[in-house]
Amino acid sequence: MTRHTNDLIQGYIDSPEERKRLYKRTLFIVGLSQIFGGAGLAAGITVGAILAQQMLGTDAVSGLPTAMFTLGSAGAALVVGRLSQRYGRRFGLATGFIVGGIGAIGVIFAAIINSIFLLFVSLLIYGAGTATNLQARYAGTDLANKKQRATAVSMAMVFTTFGAVAGPNLVNVMGDFALSIGVPALAGPFILAAAAYILAGLVFYIMLRPDPLLIARAIEANKQEHDNQKNLTNAEKSTNKKGVAVGATVMILTQIVMVAIMTMTPVHMKHHGHGLSEVGIVIGFHIGSMYLPSLFTGILIDKMGRTAMTIASGVTLLLAGLVAAMAPSDSMVLLVVALSLLGLGWNLGLISGTAQIVDSTEPSTRAKTQGTIDVSIALAGASGGALSGMVVAHSSYAILSLSGGILSLLLIPVIIWARGRKEEHKIKIDQGL
């Protein structure tokens, strides 16, 4: 490290005002990148299942595209987390987005030559963008205090809305563009995804200086030098493990339910006469509901607490499953309502779970822990995507939706258990045990 770099870092350690300015600047950069990242994410969600169904000629494996890029995101989450831990957020996030863009290019070529093998391999690589888009939310929290963390996560997700909502609604436009250059229409959205992911990566690589995680780590090291309360530190570490477990469980359950229902909705709609533009509208509302409520949910979670909003997530996901299960196949309105509730429930679960993870980790190990947890989230999504097609093929979309809604209720006993353990730990501390 050069003397100039050391002086720069020391300036942030010594000045709360400088840290506050860097925190705000980091949120802006994360938000800008998320606009592009959201557009890249939307392509696979909107047409991935339909593209596979068209190439394979069967519904039984139409959930595999979501499973593949979600599985790819699992591996990428681990790599991006470790790269961020070692080199900082800037390098880790830039690498993840650019690799995701390369995967989207591979999907385009797979559609051109009608290669199932290349499609699935490319979707695995494309998953790096999905993982990075999700991990970018952590960058805004590195310099946030405890009362700002959920709000910081939500700010990043708000900006994702712009790209994520625009993406599905550009399906027809990108399809026409693809046809005009001799590419299959369903590969059109992946042209947008490739450009969007690569631009998101460049935003991080060029603009995220100084790196917020490296600054947070330096601040933590400086604090530890002046902190001799070893007993308190040990108690906090014991509590942190439980917080990590609860936060991870919340995000995993919400991911399974959301991915399973979302994956099969476009296929369900196509089977009942809805066109690509109508699919784009429903998925656009869904993705908007995943991210736009963050304008308020982060603030609510910081003010009302992680527990209350996690329970709200479970109830909202249950309502989504019930509406999707009961909606007539030709009712666009009820499908929009169901998928909007699905997105909102996911939003509440993801932000409250993320806030618990950040509360329970220190900068010295934070990125690695977050990457490992996001692997579990991605694997959960992959399982939900893969099983969703099989469930629908052997039963119905209504059964899938109802099962997902019931599964979401598991969030409530998880939170009750966590509160019980927290109270037990508090009593032990009060008794000096």
C-alpha cells in the first residue's frame, strides 16, 4: 500500500463527515450499476423458460433454464464473495457482471445454432450476473450504521427497478431487433442482457474508488486497536452465529417460493393463449414489486424491526400463492396481483434477511460470509426452478402456487425460534452465566 493510499484511508478513519460522503457516493454508484443489472436480470426470467420449451418441445424441463442460471449464480456468489473479501467490492462485482454478460452472449449463439448443450452451459455462466446483481446490495451497507442498513439495501434495490421493469417490456422490441439481424426472436432479450451486464461491471470497475469494504475494514481494525472489551466481543460473536442462521433461512425460504411460482408463470400463460407482450406485462409487474417497494420497506424494517417484517413477508407470500392458485387462466388482472404480491413478499424477506446478516458480521469476514450465504440462496432458487416444471407437469400450476404459499409460512416458526433463543441468551447474560 502506498503512502498516499494510507493517508487516504486514515482520512476516512479520522473523519465521520468523509465517511458519510463516501457512503452516499457508494449508494449512488451501486444504484447506477443496478439500473443496468436489473435489465440484464430480467431477460432470463422473462423468456428463459419459453426458449427452452421451444428448443426441447416439452414442459417437463421448462424450469431448467431458471435452475441453470440460478445454479450458476450459486457458484458465482461464492467466487464473487471471495474476490470481494480479498480485493474489495470493486473487483469482485465488476468481474461478476462482466462474466454474466459473456454468458448472455453464449445464450444468443445457442439460440442461433439451436444447441441445447450450449444453452445450458451459457445459462450457467449468465448466472454470474444474477449473483452479482444480488451481492451488489451489500456494497451500500459497508459504511452504514445499524439504523441505516436495511435502508441502504433497499436503496440499491430501488434502482434495480428501473432496469428490471424496462427489461420485460422490451421483449417485443428486442425480439424484432433480433429478427432484423438474423437472430431468433427469443434471443433478443439476451442481447439487452449482455450489454446491460457488461455496462454494470464497467460502472463498478471505473467508479467504485475508494472501495467501501476496504475502508470499512480499516475502520474496524482501528477500532479494535482501542477496544479491550474481549468478553463483550466473544458474546457478540456467539450471538452473530444465530443471526446469520436466521437471516440465511429467511432469504432461502423466500427465494424458493418466489422462483418456483415465477418460473412457471410465463409457461402457464403461454399455454392459455397469452402472448409475449402479456407475459412481459405480468413479469414486469412482478419484478417491479420485487424492487420498487424498497422505497419504503427498508425504512420500515429499520424502524419496526427485522422480526415483524419477516412475518409480513411470510403472510404476503401465502396470499400470492392463494391468488395465483385461484386465478382463472384468462385473468390478466389476478395474475398481475398474484405476481405483484409474490414480488413484495420476496422483497420483505430479502431485505430483512440481508439486514440480519449485516448486523451479524464484521467487515473483516463480511464479504466471504455473504458470498457463502448467497450460494445457499442461489441453490434454493435452482431447486425451486427445477422442481417447479416437474410439479406443474404432474399436477398443475395451481398446486404449485398453493404449495409455495404454504411453504412460506415456515418463516413464522423460524422467527419465533430466533426470538426464543435471543431471550434465553439475554437471561443468561443477566444471570452472569
